[in-house]
Amino acid sequence: MRATIRRPSLGAGTVLFSAMFAVQSPILVLSPILPQMAEDLGVSTATAAQLRSVAGVTAGIVALVFAIHGSKTRLSVLLGLGLWLLAGGSLLTAIAPSYPVLLITHVVIGLGLAAVLSAGFAASEVWAVDGDKARVLSRALIGQPVAWIVGQPIAGLIAGFHWRWTWVAIPFAASIAALVALRFRNRAIGDDGQECDPIGLWRTSGVKGWAISEFLAFSAWGGALVFVGAVFIEGYGVDVAATGLILGAGAILYLPGNSLSRRMIDVGPVRLMVGFGLCSAVAIVAFVSTSTPLPWAIAGFGVGVFFAAGRGFAGAALGLQLSEGRRLAAMSVRAAADQFGYLAGAVVGGVFLDLWGYPGAGIGLGLLMLASALVLLSDTLPRADQLPDPRRFIRRLPVARKTS
């Protein structure tokens, strides 16, 4: 008898983790190789940095198209298309002969970013079984910070040979790996076509406030990440190598922040977004303003990562909850808020930096995060008696059980 070979089967969390790892890869590799790329292509570093803007604007516009017009394409097909675009754009970037060609390749990457971010987070709701949705969403979300933690040192090492190899070794390889994971996903995982009436999403109570809050929060945190390296190097006199260690160590705190928010989700996503957002605002002021001693600034960055992670999970969970089945539209809105928010935060932080230095930039970005909480309080927060009681979570803690 011929032996039967069992086909490998991967769960939804693993597949979406690999997809989100891949979607972060073309973003993270630019940081260590930007000067090399600029010198090799005969442009300034500032000009080369606009590649991130091109990809971000493209991703934001396409995500808005998804949010407005929707798609009947199955999520697995849209996710696969996005990963192929990321792989192709990364490979073309590695062999691009000139800067104008690189602009085109980053349009391709932007298209891939929009498809993977929108379909991936929507799939975290559709592909997860009841009772497992929070865990699948949490695992999808940590794919991006893990890519940053793992990919940054690898990118710095490979960049020592040539910047072009970095695009092959990280974003191209990560996209192919995610495609393989998608190919071998568990066939028991469901899939579906998406909504025909995404416009109805905007008529749903609370959606507009949620979308504005997400944009403001992404602007605040994205702007902080744009300037955090310069904060430690210029503001505190830390060398480049030590700054890389600080940022890498701080990024690890995304994992427990994400996990805590997942465990506390019964308290209510709005409560978590407001509470974690306010804590994140204070942390941003602490580590961007350069008004605190260096150890406090380092701690402030780690605390900021922790609470930004928790707020990010709660924001995605609230969007899926409010979507009323229009998951692709809701997550497309979130993807657009992510991309446009990153650019807006860079502009706001830069303006405040020029006018009032790093203290002004810290306060300006902190106010953006504060505004994201105030929008929720004024628009989407139900009456207090309709919200889950936080004591339900506290009573489940081991310490509470021992003392009761």
C-alpha cells in the first residue's frame, strides 16, 4: 500500500502572524540602509527617505478605496495578492537601477501593504473560532513588532555587504514565507467574500469617532517613532549602536502590552483605549521632550511601547466589534489611519520640533494621543452602566482570589 503523506496544517494565528511580519519588513529595512541607498543612487538621504512616504500614501489611498467600495474577493485571495505584491516590490527594489524606478517599486509595495493590512486583520475575525478571536487578533498584531525586533539586527548585518541584499533577505524572504504559510493554512479555517455595502459602516454608531481616534493615536505614536532615534542621539548624546539597543529592548515590551490588553478585553475596548492611550501620552512627553534624565527617558520609551501595544489591540478589537460584519471595510479604515497617521505625526512632530525643540515635539505628540482619548469619550463611550465592570477582571487575578 502506498503511504499517505499528511499535508501540513497551520492555524489562523500562525498564518496571520507571518503575514504581519512580512508587511512590516519593507518598512523596517529602510532605517539602517538609507544612507547607503542614497549614496549609491546619487540622491540625498532626505530624498531617499521619501520612499517610505510613497509607499505609505499609496497604501493609505488604496485602503480608503477598500473602505469605500469594499470587495467581494475572498480574504485569502486578497491576502495572497498583497503578499505577492510585497515580494515582487521588494525583489524589484533590490535590482532597481535608479531612484525613479525605486519610486515605482514602492508604489507596488504600498499596494501590497494596503491589501495585507486590510485583509489580514479582517481575517483575524473571520478565521478564528468562537472564543479564540482575541488570541488570533493578538498573534496577528505581534507579527509587526517581532519583525522589528528580529529584522533590525539582521538588516544591519546584511547591509554590511550591500543594501540590495537586505531587500532580498528580509522583506522578499518574509513575504515568500508568509505565502507558504497561507498555502498550508488549516482547511477548516473558513473564508468569505466581503460586504457589498461598506458605506453602511459609516452610518454605524461610533465608527466615525473610532476612526478619528485611531488616526490621532497612529499620528502620535508614529511621530514619536520617527524622532525617537534622534531624541537619544541628539538630545542625550547616545551613540548610534547604543540607541539601536535601547530601541530594540524597548520594542520587546510590545509583547506583554499586547498580552495584557487581550486578557483585559472583557473590561471593554473603549475603556482600554482611553486608559492605555492616556498612559501612552504621558510616556511620549517623557521620552521625546528630553526634559527628563536619560534613565527616565529610556524607561519612558519602554512604557510608551507597552501602552501603545495595549491600545493598538483594543482599537482593532473595537473596530471589528463596530463593523457589524463589514470587517474588510473597518480594517481598511484602520490601515488608512495607520499609514496617513504615520505621515501626519512626522509633520506635526517636525513643526513642533522646529518651533520649540524636542520639548515642544514631545508635548505636541502627547497632545495628539490625548486627543485620541477625548474623541472616544465624546463619541463612542456608552453610558457607564452599560460598560463591563472592571472588577470582573480584577476578581480573576490570582492575587484577588487568594485574598478573597
